[in-house]
Amino acid sequence: MTRADYSRTCAGCGSVVTEDWVNGQKCFRCYEPGQTCGYIVGIERFLPYVPAWCPKMGGCLRPPERYEVQKK
Ligand SMILES: [Zn+2]
């Protein structure tokens, strides 16, 4: 059984594209082919639990719920 490694981020996986986000922020999407291709892996900074579903970083776990933006 493989456990998620929460100590890493998607940074350096080679498939991350930086895109414009709201309020002048930047978001990062990982386009590594697979179930989770195109998922947002961070906003302004990389989220540490992301590689749990990034195939390139040894993830391949079940995709998480779609990332929802908390709008105020
Ligand atoms: Zn990735």
C-alpha cells in the first residue's frame, strides 16, 4: 500500500504551467498526463499534498475533490 507523501510539492515535476488567477495572483496547473491532468496544484505557492495525485511525482492515487475557490 502506497501512502501519500505530504512533504513534497509539484514544483519541479516538469508539467506545471503558470496561469493567471483572480486578483492578480498566479495559479499552477500540473499537466502531467493522467486522471488529474490540468488540476490546480497551487495558488501563489505549491500545495504540499499535491504530489499525492501527480503521476510524475509518484502519486496516481484517486483524484481529490475538484479544487473549489473560496469566494468572498
Ligand atoms: Zn505534477
